[in-house]
Amino acid sequence: MDSNNMYNQNNTQQYSSYYENPSQPQVQMPMGQNWEEPVSMGEWLVSMLLMCIPCVNIILMFVWAFGSSAKKSKSNYFKAALIMAGISVVLSIIMLATMTAGIASGL
């Protein structure tokens, strides 16, 4: 075995040429994929402020989760938020029913 190829010297030359030219983009998009623009900080701030308004927040969660105009990451976030809200409602109903049954049986 050649001592130069033992540690794969060809790859180190490739990496060194990459780091010598920092103008090259470090992350390259795979061919055939169109990445969408991320949700900006301003959009998230507006979204969070709107979530503080009662009744409007529920409507907007459904609009952003299932509407076609929302960005994919925002849509996924609000789908997950709706699932968590649904789980919370179900657990609250179970707890309320359990507590009510406990109080009623004590009387």
C-alpha cells in the first residue's frame, strides 16, 4: 500500500482547495429540489401577537395549518399546535369527568 494513499491524501487536497476559496457556497441544494424561503422573524412575531387574541387565534391556527398560502414550516408548526391543543382538551375533559365523579361519589 502506498503511504500517500494510506490516509487518502487526495481527499485532503480536495478539502483544502474548498477552504482556500471561501466564496463558494458551503451548502449546496440537491438537484431537483426547490427550497422555500424560511419564515422571517417578523412574520413569527406577528403570528405570536395574533395568537394572543381570543377566538381569532383558533381561526388563524386552522387557516395557517390548512391554508395554501402559508409557508410549509408555518403550516407544519400550526398542525402540530392543533394536535397538541386537541390532546390538551381531551385530557382536560377526562380530568374534569374524573374529578366530578369523585366529588359526586363522596356525597
